[in-house]
Amino acid sequence: MNGIDLQQSFVELLAGLGLTPAVARALWMPLPMLLVILVVTVGALASTWLERKISAAAQQRIGPEYAGPFGLAIPAADVVKLLIKQTTIPAQSDPLLFVIGPVIVFISVFLSFLVIPFGQNLVISDVGTGVFLVIAISSIAPIGLLMAGYSSNNKYSLLGGLRAAAQSISYEIPLALAALAVVMMSNNLSTIDIVNQQAGLGILSWNVWRQPIGFVIFMIAVLAECERIPFDLPEAEEELVAGYQTEYSGVNFMLFYGASYANLFLSALLVAILYLGGWELPFPIDRVAEVLRIPESSSIWQIVAAFLGITMILLKAFAFIFLAILLRWTVPRVRIDQLLDLGWKFLLPIGLGNLLITAALKLAFPVAFGG
Amino acid sequence: MEKIAENRTIIQYLPYVTRWDYLATMFTEAITVNAPEKLADVPVPRRASYIRMIMLELSRIASHLLWLGTFIADIGAQTPFFYVFREREMIYDLFEAATGMRMMHNYFRIGGVAADLPYGWLDKCEDYCHYQLEKVDEYEKLITNNPIFRKRVEGVGKITREEAINWGLSGPMLRASGVKWDLRKVDHYELYDELDWELQWATEGDCLARYFVRVREMRESCKMVLQAIKQIPGGSYENLEAQRVLGGPKSEWNSIDYQFISKKPSPTFKVPNGEHYVRVEAPKGELGVYLIGENSVFPWRWKIRPPGFINLQVLPQLVRGMKIADIMAILGSVDIIMGEVDR
Amino acid sequence: MMKFLSKVGDYAKDAVQAAKYIAQGMAVTFDHMQRRPITVRYPYEKLIPSERFRGRIHFEFDKCISCEVCVRVCPINLPVVDWEYNAEIKKKELKSYSIDFGVCIFCGNCVEYCPTNCLSMTEEYDLSTFDRHELNFDNVALGRLPTKVTDDPMVTPLRELAYLPKGVMEPHAVDHTERRAGKLPVEIIESAQEQSES
């Protein structure tokens, strides 16, 4: 299974125009980055729109209606509004940290998309340490939140920042443990290999069936990482005004806001990749090609397959986002000590147990659990 | 508010009182007319009393609904807030049809109510009560057993029976601590004795118990309104009118029992000599007025005992040693309205 | 060992229970997604104010006898009644009458106690102006009638709960011209007479 290699064809195209392969490769480099930034931004904006529409529907309201068809222009209007708003920096704050904070959060989230594959070759870089990289980079975000909380010189902000740090650190561990179990089965940290290892039998070969406990742990931990209800303690508006965001406005606020939704999108994609078979269809697509007698290497088939793959991974990701949004509008918020209890006393031991069981099963049934 | 009362006639003062507790407006009006009514021994027709009870219980449901929404929103779930507003809107639609305003009704009068119910009103009220009973079940499905909700409120903000009595708490705060005390049962005012209803109470004394008491009270109030609709003398307004026409000028349907007001109070209604304390069971607790009259159009003293103010006193000792997040849950479960706390 | 296992079992049972109840809650919110929004889209749809709605006050100049009862029952003695005693006809002659709706709380006491019914409440509730002094209505402005919601071609009128047919809980579900709940007294009389005849 190769899939189309866009880079290869692009380089060949330019080489045909008389450029040296090195220049052609250099010209290729910014393209996927731009594309991914675009996709992530659109994904995050779509999530905000979905949030509004789904919350409205769950509350028997209409939600955005007149801004564009079905209010689709609302996220764009949001961005424009926040861009042209004045950014205020509180007089008693630490201006440097105050500005750097949101930037760090924003960049760290966007950086994680480096290793998120949308198809066999639709990834910026197939790093060997894929999942590890995502987990490592996402640990940077709490530093930004802490900076923001500290530099605002506001007790609510500080409390929010501290809560964010505590929460991120505690939930990083079950998150990593759950991912580790998946990695153990695929013998590889690379996101692409993890997906490929789930191919073959369609929906039956997805990791959800082999890692049900890990799946649940990962979902809970990822929700906590995204700071969404029921785990949105850092910005609990009834208690802490808006947590670390209290003093932010304009562009700086937009960075936080955008990062939080980009983070949700990232988490949804991670869930799709690690547990729901990434871009794999619920039925093995190769068999379909065989039945239809289409040669797997024909370019049209390749394009159709890649298109289906992108659709599938986005569908899975947005299914998770839908679930997260519905959950947000259904349940109350947990208390900080209960949150940490859940992280350390429930998810951590279960995560460890899950890892042990996975290892044992791997030794016992190498066929089913990736020997 | 108390000083304003001292230089207004009761008629002039009535529009003000809905601003005390602007979520249970009917109760403030009820106490404002009950106080001079009892002092001057003004009779209240049975029909008027039934209309009052229906209005009071609807108002209680509205108040508890809003409490439920804000309480859950304080804990972090926003959605029930919209659900309760959907139902509360219906109560206010009913109020608007009967009284002319959604919140500031100015509907109760000394000796009855301002006007009879409009035609078709009782039918829709019945519709509403059945609808509301269904919806309460839905809220319970959404909230009651939610593990996060349970963890946030169970055992939080505990008040023992003795503490509750010593702090002078009233209403659901008191009943949730295991005291069977409801002024509707204790004082026998209006015609609550003619309805078949049960006092709702719990013994735990924590936020969850208060939640249960209020939710059950909502159900109970719905049932009381349904009974009152069946038992109201003369039935619906349209029926009463028809019977009056059929019965002619001397029919029994013109007797005092079937009037909505005994006698329209004159603008110079005098508060007679004497002093007394009158109270009603408002959704938040005991709402009372201590009235001193000196046979003039203005009351000499008009002391208000608002339930929210007195229930709020217990907050500092409840939150001692708790987490910040618990303050929200406890304050939410106390159910205060700043309009009557700082009146 | 058995103790530990039973503890793990309890733990698992609790977790499953919790998941079940959260799923139950989500079923409720999910079910709401297919229900019709109850929103009244205000400028395009408007609720018809009830018959007893206490909106802006209407005043009939010719009916007024300048008795000033409205002033005496008003919580803040708001209406300004400017009259002069006419010795020829031995009557008070009204010169002007005004109410400041920036101050009025629409309690309706003046309407209730007016002996000649020269005051009445209209269904007008949107009184916003750019200058608060514009809210001080004199007897000419008080004599104007508001436009009805049902007459406005730009607006879809919706009825409030009390005016919907029996069993209907939502204004969107029926047209506003459909009959509301309850019979008219006339109809009850007719049916009663028919019954007694048969």
C-alpha cells in the first residue's frame, strides 16, 4: 500500500520544467505547512461553529442564523472582530510574559499537527517519534497558561493558570499510558504506522476493540487536556471569572480561543488515529478495488482513495468533537480535588493495568495484538 | 422599601412590592394585601382565595425553576438553564394573560384579586401543569443521578436540624434539614387545607437534600394547581358567567363565594389601629410583614422579614473550610434574591 | 486477595454506573436536538400582547373630569393634570394632561381607579427613544393608538400560551387565527339550553 506521493509528483513536475531536484524540494516544503495551517484553522473555526449550533440545538434554540447560510460566517466574523479589537495590557502586569503566554500556547498546539496524517502520504513529516512528539509538545502549553496566569497580576488568573498546569500535568500521564499501550501493539511510535497497523479488516481491526479501556482513558484524558467541561476548571467562569484569560482581549484572547479549539481538533484527530483507524474506511478498501477489478496503482483510484481517507478521518474527528460538545452541554463541572483524584487515583492505575494487560496479551496472542 | 411603605397607601404601595423578590412576585403581593386585610378583617371570597392559591403555586414553580437553572449553572452545566426558562416563560405567559404583566403583576387586592381569570385560562393552566410534570421528570433524568452533580453537592454545605432552627432558616433550607415546617400547613392561610397535598422534606441537610426538596415541591405545586382548578368555586370564568346569566339576577352564583373580590378597596383605604405579624410560605422561606397601623391611610411601620436575607446569614459558617468551587454550590443551594436581601 | 478483587469489582461497577447516568443525561440533551426551537425571532416574529397587557397608557381628553384620582393612586403621583376652574359652567376645565413614561412603571392603578374610564392601557411596549424627554407624553401623544402586531405585514404574530388552543404548548405549532382554548359564555348557555330542551 503506497498511496499517491504528492511530493514525488510535484518534484518531478518541477524537474520537468528544468529546475534541479534540490530547488524543487525546497519549493515543495512550505506548501504542506501552509495547507496544514489552513486545515487546522478551518477545523478550529468549524468547531466553534459546531459548538454554537449544537449547544443551540441541545437547548432548543436556533443559534447563529443570519450571518451567512446557517450562520456559517459567524466564526469569520469572530476572528475579524477580535483582530480589530484593542488589545489591552493591564498596567500592573508583566507585559512581556503577558504577550508571550498566548503565543506559546498557540504555537505548541499548531506544532503538534506536524505529525498528524490525513492519509498515507498526507503528512508534513513522518517522524519516527510521532505520538511521543505530540505528547511532548502538548506539555509546553501549560507553561504558556502559567505565564498568562502569573503575568496578569490577578488572583483569578493566577488560580486559573495554576489549575491549568496541575490539570495538564496530571492528565498527561494517563494520556501517555493509554497511547503507550497502542504504541506497544503497533511496535512503532509513528502515527502512520499506527494507522497502517489498524488496516486490513476494516472496522474490526480498529484499536477500539483491542483497547476499549485505553480508549476510555484516552478520551477522558484528552477532554481534560482540552480544558473542556466537565474539566474546564482553569476557566470556570462561576468561580474564577475566566481563569487565565480574564485580562486578555483582542488578538491575545483570540490566540487562546483559537488554540483551545485547535487543541480540541487535534485531540479529535488523535483519537481517530490511535483508536478509530485514522483514514481507514469501515470496510477494507483494497478488497473493494479487487472486486471492482481496478488496479490499485491507477491514479484515479488513488485519488478517490485519498479523498475517501481524508473524509473518513475528518468524519471520525468531528464525531468525537460532536460528542465532546454534547458532553459539555450536558454535565456540570467537577471540583479541582475531584479532578485530580480522578486523574491520579483512577485513570493512572487503570492506565498502568491496561498497559500490563496489553503487554500480557501481546505475549499470549501475538497475532491479534501485534506480535 | 420599608420607608417607602410608610408614606404610601396600600394601593400605591402594591406595585412596589414585586421588586422585593422579583422571581416569586405573587408572594410579595400576597403578603402585602394579607397584612392589612387581616388587620382590618376584610373577608376574602372563596373563589378569590382559590385564584390566589393557583397564582401563588404557579409563582412557586416559577421561582423553583429559576433556582434550579441558576443552581445547576453555578455548578457548571448551562443547558438546564435554558430548559427552565422555556417552562418559566409559559408561567409568565399565563400571568400576563391574567394580570397584564409578566413579572410586576399588581394583581392581588385587599379582599381578593384585581380581576377574574380570562376565559380559557384554566384550560391552558391545566395543560401547563401536565406539561410541567413531564418536564420535571426530564430534569431529574438529566441532573439527579449525574455522578458529577452528585459528587459536587452530596454532603456539601451540611446544616443540622438544630443549626437550621437556631439560625432562623425557613422554607426548603429548613425542610431539607429535617424540620417539617411549612406555613401552609402551620398557619392554614388561604384555603390550602382544602387541597390534598404533602409536605416535602428531607433529613440530610446538604445541598442535594435542598435540591430534592425543591424539585419535589415543584411536582407538589403542579398537583395542587391541578386540584385547585378542579375545586375552584364556579369553575372556569366562562362557566361562571353562563351560570349567572342562566340563573338570573338572584341566582346563587352571584353570592360572595363566587366573587373574585369582596369589595373593591377605595383609594383611601385606612390601615386600622393595631399591630401584628403576618407571614406566608414563599418559595424561599417565610416571608413576613410586621405591620403597625394607626388608623390612617399610611401604615405607621412596615417591617419586612425576607426569607433570603435570613437564609443568607448562614453562608459564612457553611463555607468555612470548603473549596472555592463549593462556595458556588452552597450559595446556589441557599437560593437568594438580592432584591429582598438588600431591600 | 479476594478483598482486593471485590474492591476492584465495586470500583468497576461504580464506573459503569457513572457512565450510564452520564449517557442518560446526554440522551436528554440529544433528544432536544430534534425538537423545534422555541425561540421567538423578535423583529420577524412577535408575540401578541395579552388582552390585559399593560402597555403605554391611552388618554381621552374629552372624557377627563380632572378629578385627579389617577394622581392619588399612582405610587409616585406621576400624571400631571393641569386644570382651571371655570366659574361660568362651575366645572373644572382640563388644559393639559401628561404622563412621563420614562418614570411610569405601568402598574395600571390610574386606569383601574379612573371614574370615567378616560384612561386605558394599550398593547404598545416598545417605547425606546434617543432622548428620555421624548417619553414625556402630553395629551396629544397619549391620544394616539398603537399599531397592532397582527396588522404588520412584516411580522409573523405569535400567541402566548394562554391564548393557544387546548393541548397546544407551542405558538409555532398553530396559526394565530385558530380558536383559543375555552368556550365563550354564550356557547355554554346555548348548550345548556339545548340540553334542557332535549
